[in-house]
Amino acid sequence: MEQNIISDNVEVSKECIKKQYITTIYSKLSNKQKKKIISFLKSNFISDIDRRMQLFSGTCETNINFEFQDSTIIILDMDGEKIRGCVSVLYNKYLKEKLTNNNVSLDYYHLDEDCGCFIYNLCVDINLRNQNIATNLIQFTINKMKELNIIYLHTHAENEISKNIFLKNDFIVIERDQGDQGNQGNQGNQGNQENQGEINNEVELKNIYIMTKYI
């Protein structure tokens, strides 16, 4: 079941609770709805980052910006009023504008054609992992982009888990950047829990896999 906008009603009877996908544009959301999505991302992304930082450096400091462009497409996996997972999609046209404005190299992105979209902020509730929510969310996103006549999708992969999620949906790794953009053809890891709501010039795009899928 799909709706085109996130509900603003927080009182939902048990009989009305249904799992569904919601597709919307960020600019169409109310401030309350925006805060709900950003809170979800912060809670689940930062939990992941904190665990990694504790493992490798003993610190939990984070500096994440969850601002969005108005043109960002937001796709949500909902269970009643609860967000189970979400993903953000940005048209190449707006991605190029954002990268250029922030002095980020376009070389880190697969921008072959304007009729493409960049997937980022793939996130699943930390308490609902390993239930194929992310895999199914990406499949839904692919089908939705087909409806919008998008030619291809591309994303960044930063870990094995997210890499495998995209591989399951027939994405291929076209490049891995290790500071000097070493190319490994169609081999690699990916996963797209990109840890930012907005691409900005503070991001060090190292040790990532660039993945793409023509649809």
C-alpha cells in the first residue's frame, strides 16, 4: 500500500495501523513532519556511528548535518505512524547544483546523464534490522523511479552491509575511492547509510564505493 504524503495524525487506532510506503517531496512536508524524519535519522544513524567510534577510537563525537534540499524525494516505510525505514533521492540536476555550490568534486559521483538520481540516507530503525526492510525499500524506490522515467540510479557505499543491500537490487560497483580514486571495476563493497542529510564540503569522500543501476 502506498500513500503520497506522511500523515500528521499521531493518534491511530490499532485497527488502522498498516504497513505502507509513502513517497513525498521534502518541500511538501510540514515542519512537524520534517522534524519527525530528521529525528528518526539522527536516532538511528548516530547509534550506528557511535558504535563504530567506540570500537575504533573510544569516542562518540558526531557532527552530522540533516538539512535537506526542498527538491529531495523522501520515501518512507511506515507501520502506522512509526517510521521503519527511509531513503532520500535527489535528481542529478539538483545534486550537481549542490555539489558545485559546496565546492565538492563531481568526480566522486556517477553523473553520466541528467535523467538520473542519487540515493542517500538509506536508514532502518535500529531495532528492526535484518528483516529485509532496507532491501525492500530500495526495490520500491527503483520501481517508483521507473514510474518517473528515471534512466539510472547511483549511490555511495561505505560498508559491507549497505553494499550488499544494493547488490541484492542489482546495483554494480563501478569505482572505489581510497583517496586517490583507485578503480576496482565491478568489484567492491557498498551500503548506503550515508551519514548526512545534506552533501557538503566537510565530507571526506574516501574509502567509498560508487554504485549504479540502469533501470
